[in-house]
Amino acid sequence: MTDGRHKVSAAWVADKPPRRQQPLSREQIVRGAVDYLERHGLEELSMRKLAAHLGTAATSMYWHVATKDQLFDLVLDEIFGEVRLPDEDGEPLEDLRRVMHEVRRVLSRYPEAARLAASRPTLGPRALRVVEYTLGALLRTGYPEESIAYAYNLIANYTIGGVLVELSRQRLAESGGPSEDASEDADTMQSFVESLPSEDFPHFVRLSGLLVKANDDESFEFGLDRLLAGISNDLKK
């Protein structure tokens, strides 16, 4: 989610009118790219491979999308279009909570989008509606305008960064292959903890069971609660 300090991508210039017998529209190209990312990942995406995936020539796509960077911008914006925005008649901090849960839900569904969101500005029309909503909710709290950019970046970075960490752990777990015994990993961790000298790592040994039990959903909610509580406390000063 953008902090407003980046150049506007050429992807947001109006799409060119279709040529006679043009095989694909920009919308078809972007949806095809989203599907390709889900199947093959970010590193595998190229204009040539996407063209083959769509059953067309790469040259036919360049009429609508000039570069791979523009394609990434369009794909990210397409995915942000799935974020459902709450009505703006609720309590502002609760609206902020709901919209961040929505951003997390959508980025978790599209793992590659989380990586894109962390590495490039989100200036497309669909993403900007999420930015606009979030800024509006902060304004409705009465938060001072000179500090809103910091509050916005704090909440957005927490949400996107949290998704990236969760997805990285999932990839690492999946790379090890499925365990034949569901309790095997827990037993391995327990054996490791028991092997540690408690005089050197007393806190970790004592709290390791709780650390293992902490799940991503509860951890995200715990952190978001405290971020919003901090914003609420600022308003009381």
C-alpha cells in the first residue's frame, strides 16, 4: 500500500483501443497473469511465458502492457479489487480493524501479491480505494492530519509484513515435505527444547510450549489490537 512518494506507473494510463482482430484485451491479460502467478509463482512470470499460457504471441500483449513491471502493477491492482470495504457508518477504529483483516485475507489468498505489495507502490484505482478508505477512517477518528501518514504506514506495514512472514513459514514447512506423523514435528521440538541447558535459556525453555501454540490468526489480532489501542490513546492526549 503506497506511501505516496513514488512515480505513477504507466500502467494507469488509459488502455489503448483494441486493434482490428486484436485477440486479447488488457483485462484478459491481467486475469491470465493472476492465474499464472497462482500456478507458477512470481519468478516464473515473463511476458513470453504468459503469452504461451494464454495461447497467444507476446507481441499481441505489448499493445496493452508495455513491460513486465506494468503487468505487476496491473496484477496487484486486480487482486486488491477483491478487498471488501465495510460501510463507513461504523466506529472508525473498528472499520480500520475490518479493512486490515480484509487486506490480510486477500493477500493470504494470493501469496505472490503480498510480495508485490511490499515492493512497489499501490496506485491503481482498486488499490487506491482501499487506501482512501483507510485514510478516511483515520480522519474520522479525529487523528491529527500531520501524523496520519505515520499511523497509516504503521497499520499497512504491520498487515502486509505479517502476511509475508506467515507465508514464508508456510513455504519453509512445505519444502520439508509432508510429515507421515502429525505429531512428529511437535515431538522433534519437544526433544530439542529438552536438550537445551535451562540455565542458559531459562525463558525460552519455560515458555516454549506457549510459543509453539501461538497461531497466526491470534497473533495478528493481538498485534492489531495494540496498534489500534495506541491510536486510541493518541486521541486522548
